[in-house]
Amino acid sequence: MMNEFAKTLIFFGLILIAMGVFASFSPKIPMLGKLPGDVFIRKGTFMFYLPLTTCILLSLILTLVFTLFGKK
């Protein structure tokens, strides 16, 4: 039982590291967050941003990666 718990902690640790690396390099990726279909509304001091197209694109890429490298 402890072996499975240790594997789970390592897995989530690797996920957090990957998210940190992605967050540090994401401003350098061109067009990320500025795709057609991303909603940006500014009214005076109010600002609303919904990266709809970016979320769909990232979801498709992650689905493809997890499908190709997932367990069979």
C-alpha cells in the first residue's frame, strides 16, 4: 500500500514540475493566449479575458499526448 502511495506522490510531483516549467516558458510561446476566438473585453477599469480557443487547442494536444503515451 505504501508503494502505491509513493508512486502517486511522485506522479503528482512530476505534474507540478511540468506545470512550473510550462508556466515559466509560456510567455515566450508566440500567439499563446492571443488566438482568434479568445475573448477579451475591456470597459474602463474592468477587464475580462477568456482564452477559449487556447484552452480547446491545449486540450486537444494533451488528449493526443495522453492517448499516444497512455497505458494500454
